Amino acid sequence: MSNLKIGPPTVPLVLAKAPRVLIRALDVSDLFMSAAGTPNARIDLGPMIAYNSIESYLDAAKRQQRRIEQASAAIVKGIRSRKHIHGNLFNEVHFYLICWARIAKLARFIADKTRFKRVGLVLRRYHVELKDRVDCRDHLEHFEERLPGGARQNKLLLPNDLLNMIGKHVTYGGRKLDVGPASIRLLQTIVNDLRIAILFDGIEALAIADANRFSFLIQRATSKIQIARITQQFRTFGNKQTRKETADG
């Protein structure tokens, strides 16, 4: 369970009076572009690559979660031999947990390199959820060491529980971990919070390091809003014209 004592990322003081529509229009990619070449903003190539990789691993995790569901459904239907199907299911779970572990480590890299407070708080808020899945990934990566006679067999509370599935949960050594649809929704929430934390921390650092680049970032977001509004007006006008022509015809 997430740490309820730690709330979601807070809006920085420089955006305290900004309208919500402007805050929603701000983008992490634009932040990285605006902060490029501003060392004091603590946003450079490493954190940018790490952030983009987090988004990529989230997409991969979504695909893996669907594959877990498909493999689970195949077991219920008994389409093929249970041995083969279970092997596929555990492989899909393994790759799914790799995505979780990569996201956790990349987020830690960003936090360590930037020293962003909000990013650190997000990692503290979801520490248990992330650690549980990193631990399970570690169990699967070193599975042979947990086998009878293996070097780490005694590390398992229940040595005979090497790897099993109960509904939407994987169990090992007496530990139980959700890998079903609820878990991918949780991962999406964690990544969303990380995205907002990076954005807010980065904006705060950029405003201090380079006021001109901060203003440019705000202007770019404002332009996006204006373009979106104009585009919507044209679409609305076009739809009205189409309905009128249809009615007249």
C-alpha cells in the first residue's frame, strides 16, 4: 500500500496563480528542451533519456499485462497442455516485472542526478509497491539459487513455494504479489506522478536558473492552448456547416 502520509506532487510557487489549463498544457519534453544548456536547472541529457525510457517501459508493461491476461485465460480454457501454458504465463510475468524494475531504477537515477524533491517524494510514496516487484523480479532472475540445494533456498520463508499463480497474484516463498489489471493501473499512476513531479521540480529549478527560458516555456504552453482553441472553433464551425448543408439538401 502506498504511503498515505505523502501526497501527490504539489504545484510550485511559480505556478501558484497559473490557470489549470496552462498547467495541463505544460509538457516534460518542452521542459527538457527549454532547460537544455542551463546547468543550474539540473536537467541534462541523462535524466531526459531516463524519462523517455520510463515512458517506453510503461508501454511495454501494458503489452505484457495483456499477455499475462491472455496466458491466464488460456489456462482456464485448457487450450494447450497446462505445462506449456504455465511456462508461458510465468515468462510473461517475468518480463512484466522487468518493466517495473526498470521504471523503478530509472526513476531513482533521475532523483539521484537532479536531487528533485518531488521526485524523491514520489519514490518514497510508492516505495513498498516498487520494492515488492523489484524483489519478485530478483527472485526470477536468480531462480536457480532458490531451488532445493541452491545457495539462497533458505532466503524463502516457504522454500517449497518457488513460483505459483493464484488468480491475479503470483506467489513465491510465502509472498503474494498482484500482477493483474489493478497492478498496471497502479504503475500508470506512479508514472503519472513521476511525470508531474519531474515537471514541477524542473520548472521550479528553471525559473531560478534562467528566467528567460522559463518565460519561453510558459509562452510555448500558452501558444499550444491558443492553437487548440482555434482548432476546436474551426471544427465546431465545420460541423455546424455540414449539418446545415445536410438539412438544406
